[in-house]
Amino acid sequence: MKTEILPLPTQSRSFLTIALIEMWERFGYYGMQALIVYFMVQRLGFDDSRANLVWSAAAALIYVSPAIGGWIGDKVLGTKRSMVLGALVLTVGYALMAVPTENTWFLFCALGVVVVGNGLFKPNTANLVRKIYEGDDSKIDSAFTLYYMAVNVGSTISMLATPWIKDYVNATYGGEVGWHIAFGACSVGLVVGLFNVLLMRATIAHVGSLPDERPLAVGKLAAVLAGGVVMVGMSAVILEYQTLARIFVYLAGLVVLGIFIHLIRRSAPNERAGLTAALVLTLQSVFFFIFYQQMSTSLSLFALRNVDLEFNLLGAHLFDWSPAQFQALNAIWIMVLSPVLAWAYSTAGRSGRDLSIAGKFALGFFAVALGFFAYGVAGTFAVGGKTSSWVMVAGYGLYSLGELLVSGLGLAMVARYVPVRMSGFMMGAYYVATGISQYLGGVVANLASVPGDVTDPVQTLPIYTSLFNKLGMGALVCTAIALAVLPLMRKLSATHHAHN
């Protein structure tokens, strides 16, 4: 479906509708993520290693599933319909997590429902943003950066709210039911998001894929739902058996890489350079998300065991946070930095001095390295094994700048370099790469897995700081690699623009 370039006010209204539903979806996802590892460790009695790998496998499935969802949106149900269906399925998934049970199979099935919902939702919202700005490349980087900022509003609120809800309900009513009430709040956010799309549906009436223009095929919808039920069961089995998880993740990586190479070989000459550039940047993104996964694994457990939860300034006590709430620092920094970067991109673009996406990736890895080194020196400020909460603020600030420069532009990279006819699949392929690295991030986090009988913060602190320093060195290596491929990326980009 070809979308004409629309006046800016119309583009802005369409963009706002998509950004708002994405914001509420992120409210649900990150509200759940803030608690899930703690829930498995503190409530279900998992050891660090199992909790890290179960959540990382779930995150991998959540990010791999959009490869199928993007195709369903492009060819079967339609981009808009798939987005709405995905939001409905996610609502059910978080509602299931609100059921007060400690049965691990029930939890894994609920996470399987979240996997299916995310697979339908995630690639199709990003694809709608791309369609809104189709043919207007000068605005794509800024649009996706602002999109990234908008969705972090939802994640900030939820990562601050769900730990508070859990603690308040547990303290007031007991019985550990607060965990499930907090998960239920994630479901409520998506209900609000769906209601918002219903009210603003006219603003996106002109965008979508070809199936959106046709009447809904009930048979195709039934087939998608049946396939979703099978996927839920498969996901639960994969989460229970870690050997299957490893096989699945690595096989998915090989399949997507093979398809990527096949598409490059079979594409028209004028498309080949752009696809090759997209492949190079996608591979770099894999390394970034290994670092990113530390937020919900090693950094999350570090906050639980080795961070002073009090915020003090010049001797005055400001407030306290629970360990889970420190993850909100990522989203807060994203919101602070996003408009600054969007303005910088637009200003540099008007003057013809904008840094290439490849150059931004290199700068992003360097910022990530500095962030992990900030965590690595935490022991210098530790008292009794507890480091200052301000170390987390500084580390997350650098880490989040790197995220904006790499992950925040990953979708813009697909929108810029990939032909329209492949956009749904390629959005999905980008998320598969992200999923693979989420699992690898859990494997890396287990280098700082603390034995169950070690509870002294003085003993756990060097375990974490050693990992963070190694991650800082790894990010520096990624920076060097990104700089080394800059000449190749300039050549590919120039060829792509010359032919398109």
C-alpha cells in the first residue's frame, strides 16, 4: 500500500496515535520486567542463574516473535489489525500474571501469551510509523527518536509504580498478593491504550498494509489465533527446559542470517547496498542488546544487594527507592536526552553535517562503555558493601545515551535502508537479532551469579563490579569495530542514496 506524503499536522496526529498505544504497551511490558526477576528469586525461590536465563529466554522469545507478526501484518491480517489484536492478547497475558499462584507452568504460559501478543504488536506499530513518514527521509531519524522518547513515558511510570504497588499491597494486606496486583496493573494500562486507539482511529485511517483495505477474513483470523495457542505452549516448554531455549535462540539466529543473506543476493542491484548496510548495523545492534539485557538481570540484582536505597544530597535525605525502581532511571534519562538528540539531528541535517547512523552507533558504544565503568568503580564509594544510589544515576545516564544512539536508531535504520516491500519482515528480523542478544545477555549476566549461601554485601560487591568492568572493556571493543567499518558504511550508504 503506497502512502502519500501528508502535511505535517496530519503526520503529527497519526504519529501521536501510534506513539500513545506504544506508550501504554511499554507501560505493561516494563512494569512486568521491573518485577519479574525479583519475583522468581524472592517469591518462587529460583537461584540467580535460573532466574536470569528464564527471563532472558522469555525476552528472546518476546523479541523473536515479531518476525512472524510482521509478516502477518504485511500479508495476512493487516498492519493496523495486527497491532490491535496484539494489544488485546497482551492484555490477557498480563491479566493471567495477576492470578495469585506460584505454579511455574502457569507463569510460563502467561509469559507465552505475552510472547504472542508482542509478536503481533511490536513490528506493526513500528511499521505504521515508517508508513506515516514514507518518502520523507529527513524526518525519519527525528520521528523515531521522539517515538522512542514517547514510549519511555509509559515505562517510567510503570517501573516506578509497579514496585511501589507490590510493596504497598504486601505491607498492607500481606500474603504476597502485591506481586500479582502489580502485574494486573500492567494489563490495565493496555486497556487504556486500546480505548485511546478507538477514539483516535480516524487519524490512522490512511495508513496500513494491503489487507487493512480488505474486509477481515475470519478464517485467517482463526488460523492466527490457533497458531498463537500453539506458540504459547511451545514458549512454556522452552522456558522450562533451558537446553531447548539455547537451541531455539541459536537456530533462530542462523535462520534469520541465512534469510538476510538470501534477500541480499536475490534483491535488485539498487537495493543491495542498503540491505547490506542494514545487515552490518543489525549485527552491531546484537552486541548492544547484550549490554542492554543487564538492566533487568545483573544490574537489577546488583541494586537489590549492593546499592544504598537512600537518595541523599549535601547531607539531606531526599527519598528512598526500592531496588526495582532503579530500572526507571533508564527511561527517565531517555526522556531527558531524546529531545536534545532529535533537535541535534534535525539541526545538523539542515546544515548537511549530520553524523551517519554508523557514526552514531560507534559513539553509542563508547557511551555504554563509560556507563559500565561507572558501575565498575562503585566499590570505591561503597560503605559496608553498599554503594551510593547516585552511582546508578550516573551509570544509567551514560548507558541510556548509548541506547538512544544505537537502539533508538535501529528502527530508523530499517526504515531508511530497507525496501518498502520487505519492511514488515525486516522489522521482525531486527527484533529477532535483539531477542538473540537478550538471551546472550542473560548468559553474560550469569558471570555474576551469586551463590545462594552468599548474602554479605561485602562479598557480592566485587562479583558485580568485576563483571561491569569486563562489560566496559567489551563495549570499547565494539566501539573500535564500529569505527573500523565506518568507511564501508559510507560507501554502502552513498551507493544506496545514489540509486534511491
